[in-house]
Amino acid sequence: MEINLPALFGQLLIGLINGSFYALLSLGLAVIFGMLNIINFAHGAQYMMGAFVAYFLLQFAGLNYWWALIVAPVIVGGVGILIERSLLQWLYKLDHLYGLLLTFGLALIIQGLFRHQYGSSGLPYQIPPQLTGVRDLGFTFLPNYRAWVVVFSLVVCFGTWYMIEKTRLGAYLRAATENPTLVRAFGINVPRMITLTYGFGVALAALAGVMAAPIYAVNPTMGADIIIVVFAVVVIGGMGSIMGAIVTGFGLGVVEGLTKYFFPEASNTVIFVIMVIVLVTRPAGLFGRAA
Amino acid sequence: MKLLRTAILSAAMVSAGAAYGQQTVKIGVLNDMAGTYADLAGPGSVIAARMAIEDLGDLTKGWKFEVVGADHQNKPDIGSNVVRQWIDVDKVDVIVDVPTSSVALAVNEIVKEKNKAFLVSGAAASDLTGPRCSPNTVHWTYDTWALANGTGNAIVKTGGDSWFFLTADYAFGHALERDTMAVVNKNGGKVVGSVRHPFPGQDFSSFLLQAQASKAKIIGLANAGADTTNAIKQAAEFGITQKGQNLAGLLVFLTDIHGLGLKTAQGLIFTEAWYWDMNDANRAFAKRFAAANRGVHPSMVHAGVYSSVQHYVKSVIALKSATDGKAVIDHMKANKTKDALFGEGEIRKDGRKIHPMYLFEVKKPEESKGPWDYYKLRATIPANEAFRPLADGKCPLVSG
């Protein structure tokens, strides 16, 4: 097979764009797992809710895409907080499996409800007028909207990383996961902090959903389709590692993009092949600290 | 003990009496109830099958036609298990719909082995009446050959003579690609390349870039459901149509257009077997159907389920039995079809139901009167040209 360099660069770029969705979603998962020890299987459903809320805001409240970027994560994050308070908080002391099963069940229920109400073929959502159009980069065409997706998710990813790893708030959070009793002794309200962290992780999923709405079909299964890949990303990066989630997210997007170019039939499986190799050689993941 | 025995005996007599007075026929609607094909088939097909029996009215007196539904999740192994259980345990007499060709091809074999009947509406692969044809199967609504013939011909003849295919990587996609390539080549066009994407897919931009680089005039979408809508949406985003390349949606359903919105879908040309807004009978059906299906209007698959079930039921009643699946299918083939939605037609020896196909174009937003008013008719492909000639199918039932 002859290699066409411009086309190859084009595929690399596309990989980077898809990687930004993986990164945003796996970031939320990593935050929730790292801080709460909950494997949040409802993450895909929450991503889907983000996209649907964006549609509702436009349809029923007349709020455009830019508003949706702010409002939808707040609404879905709020739902997340309700879930944490009413259900998840009782599971922290139990095995991971309980959290996984609960959130998996929730995901099925949420998806089922949306499907019952809105069907499976999806709802239309347009690219905001400021970002329509395509840029000719010489080697490929880049839609303005996709460029925005890459830049914006990089900003969000590194903002989150900075907040958790470099700020005082992040230090409290990390301390609270290590030793909640001690942190409470310093007068910090640990349960509230945990609740807000879950809400934040869910809001990240919803944000990714809003960003996906103009380019992917907004339908109830959109989250289920992507969540398995995202879990593989988190496992490869190392469960709970923030930087691991970001770097692996973008990296695997690129690997997948290249596979789509060289051997499209394998593009669905390549990430899982990498996952197997990583688990065999480095069970804690590329960036994970061995327990 | 004696009391118990009497009770069992009398219960057995009662149920035997019921079976004698009223024959029960079970109709199993098998499709994708929750995934990407759930709107174009799904629970709507169960509704359509029930309506079909309801509308036969007095004809079904003394009979009990029971409709059951199940989800095959687009997986051949799951579909096969359901069908085996339905036939062996639940005594289902006929399997209906079964979109997703890979599942339909598996079900096709089981139904033949068990000598039941199979009425295909949702699946597309023309192999079902070709090399894989079966004396127990009728392929009702459409197939890949008819789609390729309708859309491919129309596009090549209006100048779209170089093609690149984006193909769903399973039986249906392969069949649709193969049949369309044949039409393109026959009309003097050429195929410059193709790429097979995993099913179901989400992001098609990599494949679209490859299509763009191929410089083909037409990008043929040999996929369906959310794969097609995602590809169309992303092609618009990449400005592919503005740059002079055109999309050919080879299998597009009403529900897909609804999900895309007219702004993105306008101008798309494709072939279908049935549209709700073509005549009064169709409109009346659509109104009742939508009321039972949360407002969603019927696709051609739903209409096909309705018509095929009616024709099947008529044959069962005429034969006074549904036990011998092949006999029922033979009767269906021997008698002309006639129903409210597809009018008059016939079923060929290879199991192919024959009726006209229609070439539609999606309306511009300003031409549409509201939700579900999406198509305008471009051309009617007469029944005798709409489907693959009997001799070309390599169906063993035909060659003997």
C-alpha cells in the first residue's frame, strides 16, 4: 500500500479530534474513580444526557450552543449530585463492584427512558453558525468546529489537571481520598467535597455530550457506543490517573485514526488489543501507580 | 389423589376443547428493539403486525393470531437462539421482519430446517432470494439489488459516473456495495475505491477524508440507520458536498431523515418501496400507526410487515393450517397479493415480492409543511424493472 503523506496527516488530525472526546470522557471517569473509588458506568448515559439537554435548551428555551456549553453541564451535574446523595454515598465502603453495578443499572434505566421518549434514530442539532465552514490546511480540510473541539477540550483537560494536582483545593481533595478522617479533623467538609467532585465528573461528561451534539447523531445509544472505548482508555492510562487519562485519550485517538487509514476493519478492536498488551505488561496502566 | 386426577383430566379436556374450537397461530416479530434500527423497525413492526390482523376483520373469525416480539440486538447468535426457542418451545409459526441481514441469513436457515415460514421486511441483502433463497422465505419490502438499481441508475445517468463506497462491514453492507458496483459498472461508470467501516460506527471523518482524497464524484453510503445519518452529518461538516462531491444514501429511511433534519438532509436522493404520504390509504394507515407509536410515522419496513402478515394470514386461513411452513409460502406464491398499502402484486418463485419502487428526493425546509413531510417523488420504477430478473439471482429454487 502506498502511503500518501497528506492523507496520513489528515488522519492524524482526525485522530487527535476523536482523542479529545476520549480524553474529556476518560478524564471525568478518572476524577470520579480517583476521588470516590466509584467505577462510574453511567458516564456514557450522562454524556448522552448532555447532548439531549443541549437539544432541549435550543428547542424549548431558545438557548444556543454557547449557552448549552455552560447550562447543560450544570443541569446534568446537578442530576449527578442527586444520584450521589441518594444512592452512591452508601456504597463507598463496599467493594468497587457495587458501585459499578449500581451505575450500570442506572445507565440502562436512563437510556431506556430516553429511548422510550425520543426513539433511537436521534434528534437534529446544528453546528453553531460562528463555527461552520471548513479550513483548507493544504494537506487536509479541517472543519472549524473540529478545531474548536480540540482546542477547547485541551483547555478543559489541562485546567482540570491543574486544579487537582497543583491547587490547594486539589490538595484537599487528594488528601481526602488518602485519609478522610484526618482531613475532616482539619475542619473540612469531606462528604460535601466528594459530592461536588462527582457532580464535576458528571458535568465533564455532559460537556463532552454538548460538544458531540453537532457532529454525532444525538441518540440514546450514543453514550453506550463510546463508553466501552473510554473505559479501555482509562484502564490503559491507569485507573484514577488524571494525566494518564488525558494523554492516553489523545494518544489512542491518534492510534485509532491511523488504523482507520491502514486497516479500517480493525479500527474497532485496536484499542482493546493495546489494552490487553498493557494489562499483561503493566497491570497498573501506563501512568498508574501500582497499588 | 382421585380428586387431583379428575382435576387434571378436566383441565386437559377444557384446553383441548379450546384448541379444537379456535386455532392459534403465533407470529413472532424479531428485530432490533432498542439499537440503531429500532425506529425504522423495532416496536413499530409489532404494532404494524397487530394492525394487519385487526384490519382483516371477520376473515379471522374462529382463529386466534397472536403477535409476539423480541430483540435480536443485531447479533446473529442472539437472533438464532430466539428463533429456536420460539419455534421449539413457544410454537411460533412464522418469523417476521428481521432487519440486519446477518441475522436474517441465520434465521433463514433455521426456519427452513424447522419448516416454518419467514417473512422478511427489514433485511436488505438480495442473497435472501439469490444463492441463499429458501422455499420457506418471502422477501417482501425491498432488497439491495432494488436499491442499487433505483438510486445507482438515476445517479449515474445524471453524470455521477465515478464512485467511492463507504460500506458497513457486514453482510448487508457487502451486498449493497456489490449490487451497486454492478449497476455503476453496467452503466459505464467506474468505482475508484471503497472503505469498510465497523458496524455500528460513530465517527466517519477518517473514511470521509479517504473518500474526499479519491476525487470520486459520488460517495456511496452502503450502510443504514445511525451509520448513515452520522456519515451524512459529518460529510456536511467537512464541506464535502460544497466541494463538488455528492452523497448517495443507498438505504435511507423516513426516520433517518427525521433525525437528520431537513437542513442537513435536503436534496438527498434515494430509493424506497413505500412512503406514507402517497395516497389516502397510506395516509390513513400512517395516522393510526403514529397514534400508537408515539407520533413516529411508519417506515417502508413497517408497511412491509403489515402487508406481508396480511397475505400470510389469508393463506393460512385458506389452507386451514399453519403447521407446514413451506405449504403456506407456496400458497402465498401461487396467489396474487392484494392489500391496502402495496396494492396488487405477486411473489416470485425465488421468494421475491414484486411491486414498484420509488425514487425520492428530500424536500428543502421551506417545501415541507411540518414534521414527517419530507419526500417528493422523483420517479417510479415499474414493478417489472424494480427487482433483479429471476434468472440472474442464482437461486436454486429457480434453476431447479
